[in-house]
Amino acid sequence: MPAKTEISVLLPASLVADTSDLRMVTIKVGMVGRALAIFRVERVCIYDDEDPNVEDQEEQARTIELLLSYLETPQYLRKILFPRSRKLRYAGLLFPLRTPHHPLQNERNKKGDYREGVVIDSGERSILEIGLPKKGIFDGKLPLKQRLTVRLGDSDGDFIRVEPVSRREISEYWGFKILRAPSLSEGLKAVKSDYYIGTSRRGQNLYEAVQAIKSSEPRRVAVAFGGPYAGLFEICWRQGVDASEMFDVIVNAVPNQGTATVRTEEALLATLSLLNALIEG
């Protein structure tokens, strides 16, 4: 595959269905977020998997989205973007991502550097919180509370001039976007990849599938995972679709597993790690 293959991940809304305690839910989602960042995942889509063990999938999906959004947001912007919430009670347990877009105050503070910012005052000129002693300033009206990526310019008195930029302009990994889908098939459409990988205990050994994946030279790859109570084959069957027709390949990243089950967050780490080593390496 090309050196900069974009990876998307699809996770079921039942991801935390086996974890009723909010503290453990937070820790589990934090593990997922760290895995996404470590392996440079561009998009993560939370899809409804219609698990009968989950009373309110929409509520669980909102919890996952909130925790992932909080984790992905630079620390210096969180108080502005996230009001106090019961669901964030244990957010202090989330390990920092320390990705390039999560700099410390003494990092990425020079002209030409990129940072994330939030508009805190908007008029003829917009004032942005950028996590530095000086606020950012932009000559134009931007929507209040909008989060955006900016390039730092010259100091202007008590401010630093900033220019909004597209994330595409940045060559470094700049975090993941969070999508939501009403089903697995809709989630696969939403991530708009050109190669689709399913994961299952019943799948092909990933080592055997590597050559076929490489020969396709995909620029955007999507990897879908099942939930704690049902794998992809069962989820597809529930939703009236054929798993073998939805994916280019279905792989097993943990053959001959020593445990009765492999948790979704464990399968996520194992699969992304192998894909990174075998395909990107």
C-alpha cells in the first residue's frame, strides 16, 4: 500500500455493552482512542449493530462519541467545548494522546506552526483560544465556538495573527474524525474507502491475506469490528446483509487465541498493529 494509506475504523454501538460502570466505560473508550491515535486512524465510525443485549443503543453511542471527542480535543480547548457532564465524571482517567495536534504550551508556538483553536469572540475580528499566553486573532468574522486548525503568524501586540487552514495541508497526523451510522452497511458507505476489511474469529489468517491487500494498493482502507456479544457475521445476518459481500476480505488477527473471547478493544490493537507492521512496513 502507499506510504500514507488512510485508515478508517468501524466500531459497534454495543462496544461498551459489557461494561455497566461509567468508570470502566471511560477507561475502555480511552484504550480505544489511544489505539486509534497510535496507528494514525483518520476516521472512526460508530454504527448501530442492533444488539438485543443493549436497551438503548443511541444512548451508548452518544457516550462513546462524547468520550472519544473529549479525548481527541486538545486539553486547552476542553473547558470551552465541553460543559460539565455526568458522562465526563471520570475523564481524568483518560491518558493523553500526545499527538502532534496536542502540543504542550512550549511546543508549536512559533510562526508557521499549526495549532487547534476555538473562536471565543467574534466581530469584525475574531479572537481564538490557541493554548498560548497570547490569544490568536483573525481579520474576519468566524462562528463563535467553532473549532478550527490555524497556522500561526506574527505577533500583533497582545495577540498572535492566525490563518485558518485545511487539515489536508498538514503532513503530520492530526487526530481522528468521529462519524455515526445507523447500520454497518451505512457506516461502510460513510467512510468512503476503496478497500474493506472485516474482522472475525472465522476470518482468514491475516498473514495469508496480506499479499492480496497489498496488490490492491488501496489509498483508503476501512476495518470493521464486531461487538462484545456478536461478531460481524452475526451482526450482518441481523441486518439482512451478507458479510462476504460487504468486505473485500475478512481476517482473523488473533489465530489460535488462548482465551475464549477476544474483546473488541483487544482485537482493535491486534489488527491495527499487524496491518501497520505487515502492510505499511
